[in-house]
Amino acid sequence: MDYHFSSHFQALIGLLAFVFLSIILWRRTLTSRKLAPEIPGAWPIIGHLRQLSGTTDKNIPFPRVLGALADKYGPVFTLKIGMYPYLIVNNWEAAKDCLTTHDKDFAARPTSMAGESIGYKYARFTYANFGPYYNQVRKLALQQVLSSTKLEKMKHIRVSELETSIKELYSLTLVKSNIQKVNISKWFEQLTLNIVVKTICGKRYCNIEEDEEAQRFRKAFKGIMYVVGQIVLYDAIPFPLFKYFDFQGHIKLMKKIYKDLDSILQGWLDDHMMKKDVNNEDQDAMDAMLKVTQLNEFKAYGFSQATVIKSTVLSLILDGNDTTAVHLIW
């Protein structure tokens, strides 16, 4: 009996020693990799969520919160949002290393509720991981919309839309008898939205303030900009409870935004599919995508032709409209 107890005790001591040595080696390996320093104060499971939620004003954008942390802890550091470490980069040299020199190393995207809903279950290349599918859909966007040849071919759309928008602005002053103030920010938003939407799907909103579809579109866009900047509890702490009981309401909002946008995009796609023969001169980007994806080579990745086109169009409009409008306004 004593012999069995002694052997079990020795085995337990050996196991504990093995675990202890493994932890020491693991920590030395992490140290040798020269990881960016982690800011102090992380708690188990929730990480730095307590500090981020308890010490910041809700009216302050999250990037500014991170900027304030960078002023305190340096331009490159890590923090834990829930159970996952995040690398925060706050100077152009480090950003260049991450996004150009080592861009492939940073091309992997973590799973998220945004990727599942407004990302069309990761069909949008904004949320897709680097790999064969990402390369295919990126090639589709570059060849059909963003190549120098395509941009030059569609130059007349940009020129025409700018002229039309300026004429509309001038006619507004003629209608009003007294001097009227113009919200130039909204005018830039309307201009860029019409240019991008007309380039991609051949559609124009004459008056965004009165057009019901345009209002839904813009509201959904603003909803996306808001919700992707929020910390979703399930993304930070992936317990099933936080997915099915949406305490914050962010997941519910994402699903509503997806439903609204998808109905609009599906309507555009149906209109294009009903067209018979479209001349090359009259083709918009959605027409070109329909022709290119007819062979449905994306089916091997689990996505239908419609899903690939809608998700790609959404990424192009989101990135093209918001980025351009913000640059013009600022």
C-alpha cells in the first residue's frame, strides 16, 4: 500500500515539475520574440475591458482612447480586449512595417460577429482571411472597378456627376428668394455616394434627403460605421451565453443592418440580371461582375455568385464613399 502511495506521489511531483518547466520555457520563448509591451492592469478573462469601459467618455471615439493610451505607453503596445491580445500601432513607421513590409503576416482576420452578419459570413474581402478566396475576390474588384483602365473608362461618370451636383446646388439658390446656408458636408456625402453608386450599379439618387431607398442606404452605412467601432462582448469573451443573449444590442443591430442592406443590394442585382444585352460602353461594375462570375468559380469556397457580388459591391461602396467624403470634408 505504501509502495503504491509513494509511486503516485512521485508521479504527481514529476507532472507538476514538467508543467512548471513548460511554463518557464514558454515565457522565455515569448520574451525572446520581443513582443510589444502589454499595458498593466489586465484582469483574467476580461483583460483591459474594465479600464476601457470605466475610464472613457462614451462621446470620445475609441481610436482617440487608444491614442491617449499611446501617449502614455508609447507608439506600439498590446492590450487585451477580453481574452485576446491586440497590437496597437500609433506611428507611421510601425504602420508601414505592418501594412506594407509585412502585410501578409497581418492579413489574417479574426472571427467576429460583424464578419458573420454584415460581412456575409466572411464573403466580404474586408473580413476574409488571406488565401485563395481572398486573392480571387480581390482580383475581381481590382479588374472590374479599381484598375487604371476601368477608372479611366468610367471617368465620364465622375465628371458628369460633379457637373450635375453643382447645377443642382446652383438651382437651389435660384428657387430660394433669400440667402440659404448649404451644409457642405452633406453635399460632399451626397456627391461621393452618387459617384460610387453610379459607377458600380448605374444608379443615381436625385435627392438623397427625399429618396426613401437612399435614406435607408445612408442610415445603414452610418449604422455600420458605428457598430464596427464597438467592442462586441461575444468577440472579446466567446462564451455562447453572450452570443444568444445580446446584452449590448450590437448583434441585433448588425442583423438589422444586414437585412436592410441586403434587400437593397438584391434589388440592384435582380435589375441587372433582368437586362438582356448590355453594350460594353454602357456596362457598370455590377454588369461586368455578373459576366465574369457566370462560371461561378467561387462556389468551391462555399459562396454563391449573388453572395460574392453583393458582398464585393458593399465593400467597394463602403470604402469608396466614406473614405472619399471624409477626406473632402477635412
